[in-house]
Amino acid sequence: MKQTIKMNKYVLIVLSVIILAVFAGVGFFLYNKRVQPEVVNQAGITMEECSAKGGEIINILGDKRAEDLEFRRDHKADFCINKADYLGDVVDLRCPCICCKKPTSSGFSHYQVEKAIMDYLLTQEYFSWKTTTDSRNFCVIENLNPTEEGLFPLYVWVRCGEFILQNGKLKELSGVSVPTKIDYPNELSFYDMSKMSHEAPRDGLLYSKDIKTIFPLNVQNRIADFDSKNINSRIEAITVDWFREVTGPIEALGQVKIKADRDTYTTLMSSTVGIGLTPIYTLGRHPETIRFRWHTNYGHFVSWGSPDLKVNELGSEVINSGEKIYWSYDANEWDVEKPSVQIFLRIEDAQSGQILAESILEINWEDRNIAKVKK
């Protein structure tokens, strides 16, 4: 009898162990099934695979946000310039490194330099400001001297803007586009934004003088030939991506460009009063709901047309309904050195003044007196 009881005890112990093992196995299976998808979503990538996919290895410890371990674990894509550029965690390095697609059009080969400068610009009121509380600011840059990227100072074109989403449509409320010198102590450390500084040219007649003072000659030539289409497209793409991530599908900014009726102009011409400017745009808005704001950093606008062909000087800033206007300059400044001309056009909502689309036309000078539209 005692022997039977003893055997029953052993049987109970064995059964208990088996039951515990079964529960442990089921628990592990359920845990693994629940957790595994997150592990798969953060699939590893080797250094070679990163390079083959056109990526760049980023040590995220160079970003102060990485000090937050939870953020570092759950928001790896935020350490890339665009979230969509995240390719995976690099698995064959000891550092907490990720692979991001290399920017292809900014002229920077080192992601961390570009990212540090853009983050710095967003802290500076000259480049990043708010006109309303629910807007968001973005900045992009293009390296004007990529062969000298290794050491500061760096010379970049800065494009920053304040954007807002209204009724599913993206709108730019304010912005700046300007060449800038960025300086930083050339020391071996992670980039400290408090040590960065910048210098940008002033508006108007001082613009040309400041360009010569701030930038070396080779960069001055790049500035004179700079095409803003690429950098405008990049800031729109980054902005659209961010708002889509937060809110879902949105309608991007409208498109507009300035059509000039001639390539060159001088005040000696008797056949015209200036360079005729006409807005060409796609917006999907009724003409009565929008207005056109023109601005030039040099010269002035002129109206000229039917019914009496009277010439009216309008000044350096004009608001109209999209009809053709002319740009000209003071004939008394003949043979005087003049600044490069930037003509800005913004299409605005007629009621709120919010920007729906914008464009820039640039004019350079030949022999001081011949205004030539930049193609």
C-alpha cells in the first residue's frame, strides 16, 4: 500500500512537470507569435547590402534623440532625413547603426553633416518662424561647394518654409530661399547646434555686395547659376511625406511658373516698357478666389496695355488678378553695377492670404546694362 502511494506521488510529480512544460511551450509560442512581426519589420541588413542598395550607414548615437532608449528602439526611421529612406538596422557592426538611402540631389556625401545643418536652421528665427500655432517648419539645403565638404565653413543654399494642412490641402504660409555660409569648429565630436553659426546676404542693393563678401569666387559663380527648381521640389516632397505620415492622403502644393516674353532687355529699347511677365499655373481654383503677389528685389513693375497703352509704374511689390505685368529698372542707373534680380510670384487665397503656389524668375546682367532672363 505504501509502495503504491509512493509511486502515485512520483506519477503526480512527472505529470506536473509535463503540464508545466506544455504551458511553458504554449506561452512561448504565443509570445513569439505576438512579438515576431515587430522583429521582422526591423529586419537586419549587412554593410554590403546597405551599400548595394544605395544606402549610407548612420550611427544614431550622433543624434541626441538616441538618448531616449524607447525612442531609439521604436523610431529608427526618424533618424533618416525621410522616414521612407530607412532600409534597416546594420547587423554586422557593434554600434547602434542603421542604413538610410543616400540623398541624391543635395550635394552632401555625409548624412550627419547635412542633417545637423538642417536641424540647426530649424532653431534659427531667420530661417524658421511661425505665423500660426498649428503650422510646421521644414528646411532643406544644397551644397554649393561639394568638393570642399570635409571642413567648415560650408556654403549651402537654404530653402525653408512654414507649412500647414487645411481641408486636406498643403499650403506654404511663409518661407525663405537664400545662399548661406555655415560655420562650425572643426573638431572631432558630434555636432553641437549651439556651436554652429551662419551668415546670409541682405536684401536689395546690399545683396550683391554681401555675396562678394561672404562667399569665395567659385561659390559666387554657383550662386549666379543656381537653379531653385530642384531644392523647391525636395522641400515639397519632404513636407508632403511628413503630413501624409501623420494625417493620410493630402493634396500637394499647386504649380506656377513665370513666363517671360523676351530673353533680354535694356531701357534703350523703344518697342517695350520692360520684360513682360505672365503667370502660368495649375491650381484647380476659381480665378476670383485667388490673387497674385509679385515682388522684386531690384527694379520695379509696370502696367502697360489696353485701352490707352498708358504706362504706369507700380513699384517693387504688386498684387493683381494674374494679368500680364512688366519688369523694368531705373534708366538713371545706366552703367552702374546692379545686383542679380529675383522676381517672386506667389498665388494666395484671396480671403486668407495663405500661399497656394509660388515661383521665382531670376535675371542676370550682361555688360552692366543688359538684363538677361536666366533659363
